Amino acid sequence: MVDRTLSRIFILAGLALFFWLVFILKPVVIPFIAAFVIAYLFSGLVGRLSKIGLPRWLSTSIVFIGIGVGIFFATWYIIPVLWKQIIYARDGIPNVIHWINHTVLPWATHTFRLEPMSIDTNQITDTIMQYVQTNYSVNSIQSLVLRLAQSGLNFIQLGGTVVLIPIISFYFLLDWNRMLEQMHRLIPRPYERVTLQIVKECHSVLGAFVKGQFLVMFLLGVVYAVGLQLIGLEVGLMIGMIAGLASIIPYLGFAVGIISAVAATFFQFGLDWMQLIFVGIVFMIGQAIEGYILQPFLLGDKIGLSPVAVVFAVLAGAQLGGILGMLIALPVAAILVVLLKHVRDFYEGSSLYGQKHDFMNMSVDKGMHIHSEEIEIKTNISSNKDKKSTDRE
């Protein structure tokens, strides 16, 4: 009993030390985590290519070349369109400020009896410049060179990380089967069956998430972007893409998309009720497609995360790991749901949970037994009385 308790204490201490080291080395560990996630996402495709007779290195190379070609063509098409829409949005800022100064603020002043005010772009520019000069002042050439060097180092570090992740992913995919075999050998034999069952459930959940949630985001973004472009909104593609990405959090994509689309429609067409109705129709169609087609057929109840859990997981991931943390937050949360389910099952099957349960059952059984004995005694007494009265007669 003591040996088992000590072994558990050592295991928990080792896990705590491991996670503490991961947290301390977060800037170094994050590229490896990202590379492992990418390798996991494409391991199935590489495995299928290997099964048809291709060497592992050739299968991995084909997958990476395909990913690079897809990203290149997508960037070649999307970036010019997005740049054009960004320029359009930038040129529309003066019109927005003019509309606020001459329409919104006078209406608010008259309706709520407020003090008249207006947006002064010159004052905003002076405030920004003063803030920059106060917080980022350069007093000498030495400090300027130091800041440029620090910026250059940060840029090099970011670029190195971006280049490093695909390289690590390639080697992960190349040695994927060997890594899985080594991990399998580390599992204690008494816990092999339970561990493999948990890993299988985690893999199923992650597969459902990868095949479902990201596909839902992509298709929903396409629906929003195409719909907004068809009704003539100049920045429809950009709003649709942002709404699709934001739909990783339930209802956030719809809220961000419709608010942005209504504002862009108002600035482009003015108070045109027909265009606003068209915007509403686009997002109603998107919500109907998501609720009745995409979610049931692509996701269903496989992930098992409530909207509140999704929001918490994404915010926690953003706090801990930034953009990358947001991307891996939901898969990690889905795995934690599986692990917590097994922890709950273990607790419900343990003596700590079963003692109270057995005591309650024992009390109920004992009470029922005593009650049945009382009924039997009363029945015997009643039958004896009836028998005596019959004999007297």
C-alpha cells in the first residue's frame, strides 16, 4: 500500500515538473507543439500514400508539396482581393468620420440633450504622435541602433519559427510510426488496455474536430463571403472570411459578421433598407446552413463541448499561447473532456464513491428487511387470531 502511494506521488510530481518545464520553455516548446499538431493532421494522408507502395519519405514530400502549392495559389488569389478591399475601407474612413460628425453626433445631442461635440482628426493625430514620442523617444543614435537591432532579432526569431515549424513537421511525419511505437512501449503493461482505449477515444474526438469544425468554419466563411459579394458589398470577401474564422466560437462569427456587414452596407449604400434586408437574408441563410446541415452532419455530438466551454477554452488558449493557443485550444479541451470522463468513471467505481453507495443500499435493504419482517409478524398474528376465533366457533 505504501509503495503504491509513493509511486503515485512520484508520478504526480514528475508530471508537475514536466508541465512546469513546458511552461518555462514555452517559446521553445510552442514550435514543436505546432509541428506535432500539423504532423498529426496530415499523418492519415501520408499513411494512405504509404499503403499504396510509396516510400514514407516520398509520401511525406508529396503531402508537403501539395500543401505548399495550395497555399501559394490561395495566397495568389486572395491577397490582391483583400488588399483592394483594405484600400477601399481605408478610403472610406473620412466618409465615416464625416457621417458621424454631421449625422450621428447631432442626432445624439438633440435626442439625449448632450453637450455638442465632434471628432477632430487633427487632435487624434497629435495625441498619437505625442504618445509615440513620449513612450518611444530616441535620444541618441545608440538607442536607435539598439531598438533596430532588437526589432531585427524579433523579426529573425519570428521568421525562424515560421521556417522551423514545417521542417520539424516533416521529420515528425517521417518518423511518425516509430514515434508511436516508442510511446506505446512506454505504457505500463497493466494499464495498456485502458490507456489505448483512452488514446483511441481522444483520436476519435480530434478526428471529429479536424474534419468537422475547421470544415464548418471554411464552408461558413465561403457562404458569407459569396453571399455578401453577390449583394454588391465591396468588402464582402473580407467580412465573410473574418466571420468564418470567428465562427470557431458559437454565435461569435454571426455577431461579428452581421455587425460588420451592416456597418459596411450603411457606409456604402447609405440608409438603404433593401440592402440591409439582403444582408439579413445572407446571414439567415448562413445560420440555417450551419444549424441544419453543417453542424449535424460534420460535427454532431462527437466533440462534446458546450458553447460556454468553447468560449472559455479559446480565451484561455489566447491568454497562454496567443494565436497558436487559440488554434489548439479546442482540440486540447476536447481531449480534457475525454480524460475527465474517464476520471469520473474511475471515481464512481472506486471505494470512495462506492462506500456511501453501498451504505445507502445497505440501509435501504435493511429497512426493507425490517419492514417486511414487521409485515410478516403482523400477518402471522392476524392469522393466529382468525384461527383461534374459528376454533371457538
